[in-house]
Amino acid sequence: MPKYEQPEGLPARLLSSTGMIDACRERNFSKIFELAKTRGGFYPSLIARRCDMTPSRVGEVLAGKRFIKEMSVIERVADGLRIPGHMLGLAQREWETPAALSTGPAKPTSTTPPVVSEPADPVSAMPGVDLDSILAVATGPRLSPSTLRALHSSIEDYWRRDDQHGGEALRPAVVGQLRYVVGMIEEASEGEFRRSLYSVAAELARLTGWTYFDARQYSQARIYFAEALQLAKAIDDHQFMANVLACMSLQGTYEDRPADAVALSAAAQDSARRRGGTPRVMAMLSMREAFAHASMNNRSATHSALAEAHRQFEQISDADPDPAWVTYFDEPKLIVDTGIARARLGEADAAEPLIADALRREPESNHRGRAFHSFWLATTQLQRGKVEKACHTATVALETATAVDSERITGHLREFHQRLAPFRKEPAAIAFEAQLRATLR
């Protein structure tokens, strides 16, 4: 009898089937596991072993009693079943072979001398990376106040474009500039310029981490957040360390690690206090703590953190030396974040008017923020039983989301679609589902 060989991954014919494509697009893991079992040769215990899950949890997913939302688990499923990253809204996985590296048949060798002609693609005429590196070494770093102003101006522009369009297309430029600044640090002598370069590098590393976080690529985000933390620590910038820790706390709420999120938010506040954090900084950090407690459904701790955020915000003065990275935390942001924290607790009656008020005052150019806050407004409306109104608001969020490349936003909209399950026969829910499929196909 031939020995049974476990499948390495799902067969190509299954991955290309309409049923699997639809299930992956909707992140319907009950259907994915069912197809893997019936058509891919992956029995439940093998799925559990390959995806680093318990057999009982796989059984619950198959039965529709448990949903997979944590990005780290989604990544394990993609890797364990060898589902290409793009099918689940992920980046290309490490085990996927880029087309440019695939091995094809060797081209026949020609004895005819090559003909020199104009390149068909203008990109092929651009200098190579090696030439750029040689010229950079030859000219050496040119450090001056104008250099630092230009770098800070670039960062401000990156954040503005990130709000408007998302960070996916920005990331290569940001990472390239980060490497450039790190190279300048290695060449710079000790002094104020070197310290300033460390500060710029920390900001670029945090921005890179943020773009990965917004793309729900949490492992990569954590790497760059950690790098930003080390760069800020090297110059004893405890204010910026607090900023990075607050980002890591927010990521903890998304990764379903609420205890870590609470600990990181507390560490952020401790770090800020070491250098006399301004009221605006402390208000923002208290709000991150409120989010962390709300993810644990700790009502009293959430309200305590919200009260502290509002108390600190009331003490803000125009004379405060606020760092540039916290100026976004204005009154509309305080209000909408308060509404979101209360929505996480299920306090929809109080949350809805807060989010709606802040959304009315939000700049039209902030596409991601408007889409994100519209999702939360729709969520509170659905919690209050306003199905038609909730679907209308979610459709507005979906339309806004088309202007920004943010997997975090599309993930939230898919989450809203799942919450519509009890109302799937309602005309408004049917219309939203059709719009969702057409937009996120």
C-alpha cells in the first residue's frame, strides 16, 4: 500500500476556484477550512497543526461558532495552508516566489552581435542603485540647518499624504529616506546635528511602522516601532518614546492582546512624565489607555482614563511646547475617540452623537479618518437597531475608503458586514453587501 503523504499546501485548482476566492475575500474561515478538508485533503487535525491552532478551535471555526479576526492567526492560516497573501488581503508571504525570480526555460544563445538601440522602457535608462550609492559616498553627507528643515518638511508631507491616500505607496520612499538618514548618522560627528538626525530617523521609523500597522502587517510594524523606540532612546527623547509606545499599545488592541495594550499605554505615560509631558500629550496617552481598557471591556477603568484625558485636555495652553507629532489631537479628535471608546463598551446611545458631531467637523481631505469614523458611527447605529441608517453610513465609509489604501479600513468594513448577519434579508443590508462586493472585489 502506498504511503500517505500529507499535502504541502492547498492544490492550485482549489485556490483558483470561485468558492475559495470568495471565501478568502470575505475571510470566511469556516468555508476555507471546509473546502480545505473536503477538496484539499486537509483533515481538521492537520489544519490545526499547520496553522498552530488547537483541534477544538478548528472545529469551532468549521461549525461557525468562532470567527478568526486576529491578524497573526490569519497570517498563520495563510502560511499553514499556503494561501497566497493577496487572496486574504495580506502582503506577499515569504514562501511565495516572485515572478521575477521564477525559473524558466533558458533563452537560446545568439551568435549575432547585439544591436544598440533606444531602450523601450525609460525606466531602464535610469541609474542603478550601485551608482547612486557610489555617488552618495563620493559626495558625503551635507549637514546643515536647511538639510534638517527639508527632512522635517518631508515627514510632515508624508503624514499629510498618509491621511489622504494611505501609506502603501509612500512606504518605499519613507524606508529609503530612513536608510539615507541612518547613513548620515554613521558619518556625522557627535553634536547637535547628530542628535537631530537621530530624532528624524526615529520619526521615519515610526511612520514606517504606522504604514505597516495600517496595512495590518503587524509583525513588520512591530519591527519598525521597536527601531523607532531604540533611536529615540539613544538620544534620551522620552517624549517620543511615549509616542511610539502609544502606537504599540494601539496595535495591541488590534492584535487582541489587551493586557499588553494596557501595559504599553501605562509605560507611555510614565515615559512622558519623565520629561514633563504637556497636557495635550498626556490627554492623547490617556485616550490610548482608555482604548486598551475598552478592549478588555473594563468599564470603570475605561471611564477613569477618559475622565483623565478630558481633564488634561482642559489644561491645554497655546504656550505649551507641544511636539509636532501630537498636534493632531484636537477637540474633534478628543470627542470622536471618546465616542469610539464608549462604542467599544457597547454604550451606543452615548457614543453615536459624539462620533457624529466630530465627523461633521473633520476635514474632507482626511479620507482615512473619515472612513474610519464613519465605520464606528455605522457600528453604533447598528447597535441601536437603526439598520437602514447604519447601512447608509457604512456605504459612505466604503465610498470614502476607495480614496485611501488602508487594509485596516477595509478590514473594519468586512467586520461590519459580518455584524449584519442577523439582518441579511433587509433591503439595506442586501444593498450594502452588493456595494461591498463590487468595491472590494
